[in-house]
Amino acid sequence: MWKFIIFGFLTCGIYSIYYMWGVCKDLNIICRHTEKSADNDSPNYIFVVLLSVVTFGIYEIYWWYKQGNRLQKSGKKYKVEIKESGISYLMWKFLPIILSVIGVVFLLLGSSISLVIYMVAYFFVLCGNYIAIYLFVKNLNKVAPIYNRLVSGDDDQDTIVDANTDDTWDKEENGMIYGKKGIYKDSEIEIYDQEEIIIGRDRNQCNLILTNADISRKHCGISYRMEFRNYIVTDYSSTGLYYADGTPFPKKPVVCEKGTILKLADGENEFLLR
């Protein structure tokens, strides 16, 4: 998130628009598979910005409300819990306005608490928008691994939702990759018996996509062995895969038990096998 803030500031917002353009693109791809049509698709984010300007911010309110609810609804169909709805994002983005109005009321009443309210409002002016974007991207990243895994082995994309809601999908028989740190933090990615999930930067080769510069195009692979209740981890990277204590993985498949923590490259991204 700090890269989004810094680069957005240095480029006078151009990077922020470019970043959100990519978010909108991924949002449409992922959510469209749980919808009957493309009617709810978000327009190109450049148009979102332009429409927000000419409507004095009204369209931005509409966009966050609609796409936030859309993502939450899509998450349910992917069996991913998303707590935030469209209203949740709007509260973070527009809480400063609400607090400012409350501050004016207390100021007119002659209360000294109005200064405190204005200070809190100023904080949310600086941080509220970034918090909303962070939550939105975090929730999108929760759904992305499920989508990537389902479409990677199925050319008939109309059956993706049905495959994900199959009653035979028994979680107790499958492995679980838990995101401890990074963009997949708190995400739970289920892995089937003998399936290999590839982590890296290349969208054509990988199921879990990481955009950090120190992550290799194909960084590592994780496969689950239901018979032994353990994992096979393979380091494909040039920048390294490490255990929790910093010990590097060898460049060959390694058997890992449940509870193993994987640190990728400089450690900005960590996963727990459980």
C-alpha cells in the first residue's frame, strides 16, 4: 500500500489512476463469472474519474456503493467471506464530511469537543481514502486465488460457479494455504490432492499473483498430498524461498509438514501451510 501512496504522490495521481484501472479490470473478470451478464461491469477507471469530476463526486459515491456490493455478492458465490459492503467503503471515504458536519454542530453549541472532532476528521481526510482502497483490494485478492485455480483447469468458463459450489468439495480432505503477510494476508486458499499452486508474477503461469519486484515470474510451487497430509514445496525462483528462521529452500522439491511457514524473497509475503 505504501507504494500506491508514494508513487501516486510522486506522479501527481497518475499512478493511482493506473493502479485502479488494473483493479477495475480484475474486478470485472472475477465478478463476471458469477453474473449472468456484463451489465454490472465497472467502466474503465479513467471514465470513473472523469464522470466523478463532472458530477461533483456523485458518480464516485455510486461506483463505490455498486462495485462494493458487487464484490461482496460475488465473494459469497465463490464461498469467500467478505465483510465489507458498498456502504463500508463509503464510510471510510466520506467519514470526514460526516465528522465535519458534527463538528460544526458542536461548534455552534459552543462545545470544545468540536476541535477534537475536526482533528479526527482531518486524519480521515488523509487516510480514509487509502483505507477504503486497501480494504477493496484486499477483498478482491481473497477471491482471486479461487478464480485463478478454477479457470486454470477448465476451458468451459460457464461452469466455474457450479464447480465452486459443488457439495463434494470437502474442506477436511484438502490442504490449506494461509496468507500470513502481504497482499494475501488473512486469505485462505484451499488446495486439492496432487494439485500444484504456483506463486509468482507471471499471470500466464501462476495461480497466486504477486506484483513485488523481488518476486520471480514463477517463484515457487506448492502441492498437497492428501495420503500423507503434507506438502511438496518447490523453489523455482532466482531471489529465494525461505523457512521462518531464514533457512533457504534447496532448488529441489522439499516435503513440508503442516505448520511450515514460507517466506518469499525479502519476506514481504509469507504463507502458512496448514
